[in-house]
Amino acid sequence: MNPLRMLPVSSALLALLLPGLAVAQSFDPKNIWVNPGFYSAHFDSGKGLENVNPGLGFEYPLSDTYRITAGTFHNSDRRQSKYVGLYVLPFEFYGVKFGAVVGGFDGYPNYRNGNWFPAIIPTAAIEGKNWGLNIAYVPTIKNRLYGALTFQVKYRFGDHE
């Protein structure tokens, strides 16, 4: 892959991450959330898409509002995808945080020939001491990306108050 193709995505992600890094507390590994991928409930279920999307992802809170995330998973098109991004969750209602994840994805053959592309995905996060759940709305982009509600279970090790 041509590294120059990654320059716009890398620059945009850096610009998005800087505000979160500015408010970051000291790093504590026990705050890392680990996830095994996603479950995708596709809106167009007749396309034979893969609903179970196993992988490995990480999420680290920089503050109550910002979290950085990165990972890889087997996508709905049965290809390997990678992602990197920043969760921005400024709203809370009855313990559920709302906002979006802003970042980049790759691996979707019908969208930019599998190369990286930017995305903003509305997200809700429910978190306990060690277990959490991210729910995201992935919009349909006709002939490029299949829309879904995704569910991502996450876990963090250690003692949390």
C-alpha cells in the first residue's frame, strides 16, 4: 500500500486525538478495555453477510469523555479490517454515555478498494466496573458498506471502584 494514501487519514486522526491527549490522566494499564470483536445485526439480512465479527480490540479512557481505540476484526464481507479512532462521549443519560467514535477503517472491498476511509459512527456505551457494552449505528452506504447495529462486549482487568 502506498504510504501517501494514509497521510490524510493519519493527519485527521492525529488532529482528533490531540484534544483527548491533552486531557489524559496518567496511564494506568488496568483501565484498558479489551474486546473480542463485534456482533453486527445487519439491516439488509438477505445479503448473506457475516454477523459474527471476531477480532481483538482495545479502548483506553483519556477522560470521562474521550477514549482512544484500535483493533482488528473479521468484517461482514469476510475480510480482515483494522480500525483506529477516538470515542467522544459527552452526554450521559441514566448511566449510558452517548456520542460517536471518529476514526478510520480498512478492509471493505467495495469501499475505496479495501483501503482506509474516515468514519463517524454514533455510539452508546454502558459500563460497569469490569464489563461494558458499546452499541453503534453503522449507516448503509449504497453499494459500498452494509449498515448495522453493532454490539461490542468489553472487559477490563483489575480492581475498579
